[in-house]
Amino acid sequence: MRVSSAPFVTSVLCSAAFAASQFGPICQAQNSTVKRHTPNRPTPIKTTAIPEIIFFNGVIYTGVGLAEDKPETVQAMAIGGGKVIAVGTTEEITRLAGPDTRLKDLNTANTSTYVFPGFNDAHTHLGSAGQTKLNVDLTGVKSLAAMVTKIEAFAKAAPAGHWLTGGNWDHTLWADKTLPTRQDLDKVTGDHPAFLDRIDGHISIANSAALAAAGITAKTRAPQGGAIDLDASGEPTGILRESAQGLVYMVIPPPSHDERLRRDQLAIDDALAHGITSVQDFSDWKDFLVFEELEQKGQLNLRISEWLPFKEPLDALKRMRAHHDANDPLLHTGFLKGFMDGSLGSRTAAMKTPFSDDPNNTGLPQYTQPQLNKMVVERAQAGFQIGFHAIGDKAAAMALDAFSQPEVSRTARNRIEHAQVVDPADIPRFAKLGIIASMQPNHLLTDMNWAEDRLGPKRAAYSYAWKAFLDAGVPLAFGTDYPVEPITPFRGLYAAVTRMSEKGTKTYFPENKLTRGQALYAYTQGSAYAEFAEKRKGKLVPGFDADFILVDRNLYTVGAPAILQTVVLGTFVAGQEAYAGKN
């Protein structure tokens, strides 16, 4: 495990106030008998282990009672061997210190530090995030002109003939909301083929050189589940939707090993800097091999459960599953990720009835029901957990129909990712079938500006319906969909508890708001449950992984707008400092 080179605590450290208190002798790190626990703390301290490090004088949320909004807090926590050894009062826990125990006072220089279990992001794409960081990053561009200007600057600096990739553009942020065309790119890309995805990854724009490299013409037929947009004269506009994007992806030269390593490390570092200690990730298999290489070198400091592509042949999936120890707590393969449809922003989500602002369009389902049913049964009987990307209500219903087959176990913790628009009649089916709703509250902050236009008021009222799922007994797991949205979990927490725009000017169907405890639970213990790790992750109690974060404010009590300004002061994975903030 790679430990940050930033300084932390290399010897026993105590604040002056603590050293002068009745606990002063602890500063000499003398071991002594454990004092009986205080009556208000539910778990007695029973350990003979000598901690490697003790955090004390703080407000530490153990994760116990979060779901019921009766959160347990303690003052101190002892860590050893990558696990939490004991929690309790400062007096109790500091008495466990041995001669080599490091002590960390959480209340120094008149600054309070709060400790929470590390966030477990239940839905990321680290490889895509790193690719964007090292290529053309169009995140947040406010107009087509601004997009073109950034592309032009990158093209001028790139070697001759170099493919321009990356993207993350979002035309819904632009005043006219018009999709770009290949001609827009051709003006500034010179001899560079360019292929830049929209922020949701479900449509991309190609310039003429990229279309030519892929052999795409007016006569090219899109593969099942995809579409090639044509202009008034019948020629490709450059917009490729869903599976049609693969026609270009297959001709883009792959990144070198060193480039892939750099971009994956950038994405990992970004996650750690925002308080993420675990991710459930869908990247390329070659990215998984990079993560494996980092682990073998002792340089992987983020827990990664890597998904495998549902559509791959079953024998190939079995080989990938067998490649790495499934019980490795730092890195392993996870469920099979499939795509039922596209996105709302691209109007490719599979809907039961047409989009309100596109009355001839019901989206692009990626499977027929018979195809899907057959593949689900084959993979379920091979022992795979399965998760489907489903944005539209038809997509969710198709996934539920496949999961309802008698050959599919109700205890497999199968999942539906996103579940942004679900027919209210289908929500109870999640609970009946044991399906986890893996959702990303931060999507609402982006989508609320146009979602009601896409859906109409009736469907919009049951979109992003976190509380409706929870009330129906459906397990929730929260994530970000990074890099579709920023990796920060605090933006998702804010969205979950307010359903309000970041400027506080617009509210979206507030009846589906969650409490602080419910949102924090879904982002820690809920996401741990979704990957069969709830017995070792998501809480700071004895025997659990010592994965936690230090933040500058109390996420449970601070005013909701202040959640957005949260500063991570430190991120710890297995008790080791993986990110050192300015604490």
C-alpha cells in the first residue's frame, strides 16, 4: 500500500492542553490497564492488542445508528494491523497506548477535526476519468465556441496525426443546446482525428478524419442499440450514439502502458483527495492490470472492486474472475456490468412512452427481452452478481423482468445502476427480488435544469426517487458516476438531503429528500452491502477496516449549503495515510 510522502505523525504527539491535563502521562506512551467503559457507549473495550496509532479528543462517527438517525460518536479510536482495535473515550483509548504507539490529537490549534467512515463510491469509471485528465478535457464548457477553442489549443500542441480524445462536453449547458457537428471540429483539428464523448459517455462527436478512419459513411448501418445521426443531406453529422461509438473506438490507437499508468494514478489520487477510500469501478481490463501492478509494487492505496463487462462471452468472464484472488480486500473483480439503455441528457434512455420534448423518441434499448433473459440466466448460474445501467423506466422494467426468472437467485444482490426514472409500480419489485438501487444523487444537480422537460411533470415526480426506494425497503448504494460527475461525495450528500440546486434557487420534488443519516449510510454501509463487504467496511468499530476521513466540519449537523465546501484533511485506508490534506 502506497503511503503519502506528506508528513503525518512519526512519534507520539500531544497538544499542550492534553499534555497538561490529567492524561499527561500518556504523552510518554506508557501502557496501562484499560478503564471500564462509560455507560453511554454500547461496546465494551476488550483488547490486548497494542495500537499502532490512536486518534483522540475528537468527534468520531462510528457509523453505528446512522440509518436510524441516531448516530453514535466517540472521542477516540485505536488502530492496528489495518483494523479498528477499539473506540471509546479519550481516557479509555489512550490508556491502550504502548511505547511505539503514535498519538494524534484531533483538537489542536483551536481547530476541530471530525472523523467519518471513508466513503465507498458505488459507481466510478477511473480509466475514463484519467483519460479525460490527460487528453481534451471539456468539462463545464459553457458554449460551443468555448469547446472549439479548447480543442484548437490542444490540437496545436499535439504531435502530428495524434488522436484527440477525452471530452466530457455537455450541450445542455449551452444557451442554444445544439449538438456539435463534425464541421465544427474540422475547422480547428487540422490533421488530427478527433473523437470526444459527451459527459454521460452515451454519445460522442467525431470529426471527418475520425469518421473516415472508422469507415463511417452515409451508407453505414449502426449496430444494434446504436444510431448514427445524419444531416438534411443524409451525411453523418459526426454524432454517434450508444453502441455506434464502438465503430470509432476500435480504430483509436490504445494508450501506451506508461500513459495508462499515469492516467489511472491521477484518477486514484483524485478519489483519495475527496475522501473516497473504496470504489466500485468499471474500467478497461487493461486498467485492472495496471491496478494489479500498483498493488504488487505496494503502491495501490485505494480499495477497488472492478466490474467485468456483462456482454463478454461467459468463458472469458470466468477467466477474468479467476485471474485475481476474489478475497483480496484491496483489489478484486466484482459484478458484471451491463447496459440496458443510454441517458436522459442524450435522449437515449429507454422509456415506456416518448420523451416529452421529443415525441417520436422512446430511446435506445440495448437488448431485446429474450436476449437479455438468456444471458442473465447463463451468468447468474455461473455465480456472477449482475448489475445493469438503467436510466429509463422501460430499461429498469426489462432488467427486473430478467432478474425475476426463477433461475436467478434472490440473494445474489443483483443491482440496477442509476434507476433515474422508474415506474412507481416497479419500485416494489426491487424489494421483492432483492435488487439494490445503486444511485448517484449528484446527477440531479446537473439534470434538474432540463429533466422535467424531458420527462413531463408526471414522470419527473417519480424520478431520482431515493426516498421512495428506501420507503419500499430497497437497499440504496450511493456513488458519483465519476467522471460523469465530480468524484466528491459531498456534492452527492448535499443533493440527497436538499434536492436543491447548488445556488439554492431551484428545488426538485423535495418529497424524495433523505435525512443526513440515510444519505451517509447509503454512501458507506449501503455501498459496502452492495459489494458483500458490510461485515468489514463502512463502520469504525472493532474488527472493521480502518478506512476513514478527517474533515473540517460536522457533516451530520452543519448547514446543508456548507456541506459543499467540506475540506478533506486526511484520507486513511487500512490505517495508513493515503492523502494528506492541509491539517
